[in-house]
Amino acid sequence: MEQLIEILKSLHPEVDYETCDTLIEDNIIDSFDIVTLISEINDEFDVAIPADEIIPENFNSAQALWQLVERLLDD
């Protein structure tokens, strides 16, 4: 999870990713950020995020994104 937080902080260091659960809803991260996140997650964790998993619910918080990464790592 720490690695994921570091990736997120590289995009928007002012956000408290430990508590924020409205990253998409509040337009904190945008589509360009999502593309960057997908690429960084692929590089860092060696997982590919399938297109059907690129939904707001999976990117609205660091916790939701981490759960996605863990699920993909288990597959």
C-alpha cells in the first residue's frame, strides 16, 4: 500500500490519500491521472488493469485502488 500511496502523491502531493474516498467524485484525479496510475501500477506491481476494471469505484480512494491491485495480484 505504501508504494501505491507514493505513486498517488507523485500526482497530487497535497491530498491525504489515507482518508480521502472521493478522488473521482471531487475531481481530484482526472482521466490523465488515471492513465498515469494504470501505467505506474503496471510498472510497480507488474499487473495489468483490464478495461472493465477502469471504473470510478476502483479509483475513488487509495484503499479501493489497493484492493484492485491485490485482486489482480491474486489472479
